[in-house]
Amino acid sequence: MTIFHSMNTTASALTAQRLRMDVISSNMANVDTTRGKLVNGEWQPYTRKQVVFQSQEGKSFASHLSAAQGSSAGNGVKVTSIQEDDTPYEMVYNPEHPDADADGYVKMPNVDPLREMVDLMSATRSYEANVTVLNASKSMLMKTLEIGK
């Protein structure tokens, strides 16, 4: 474990949470998009996306040694994928809409603004907590450098 291990771990979390906020913003921006992608010549509504995290596996000898010794210092987090949500689309009656079917129903995206706002608040809080950890680590390193004065 190096002196910058905590900063690297926190930086990976900051990067992951920032991507999560970007994906949530994309979901919110497309909450009414009925033409998200073209599938077999037919337009499908925008599909909600979600970020999947996984802990980073340390590949160095030091990480294997610390794991064997029972020391469980984390190695950070990484984004493994951005997956589409398989929740069914919402059918809304709107016969004047250009994408309405013969019965007057329109397939709307499976994005729930309330759920997205809760996810955004969670991602924001996680981001803020990691900024606090980064600042605390920086402060401790600065105090360590001041010892030599």
C-alpha cells in the first residue's frame, strides 16, 4: 500500500459516481423521448440506463499479500457496464401523438423521474462524501510533510 492509496481509491469512486450522475442526467433528458432507437424498422422509446459498479481487483503482489494477511484495504471501484433497464414501457393514451398505435396508445420510456431524482441524490451524496475523504487524505499528507520542518 502506497502513501497515495487512499487518494487513488477515492479518485476511482469519484469517477464512477460522476459517470452515474451523467447517465441519470441522460435518463432525465429522455423522459419523453418516444424515438430512442430504430429496431427492425420500427422506433422504440428511450430505454432507461443504469450503471453497474464492481470493486477493482488488485493485480499487484502487494494486494495479494495484504489479502493473504487478512488486511482488507479496498482497491477502489470501477464501472463494469452501463445496462439497459428491462422494465416494460408505459402505454399512454394520446391519439394525437405521431407515434400512437391504431388504438391511440403511445409507448413511453420506462424512465421514472422520481426514481431518477432519488438515484441522483444518492450519487451526489456519495460524490460529496468521497470529496470529503479526499480532502481529509490531502490534509493528513500535508501534516505529514510539515513534520519534517
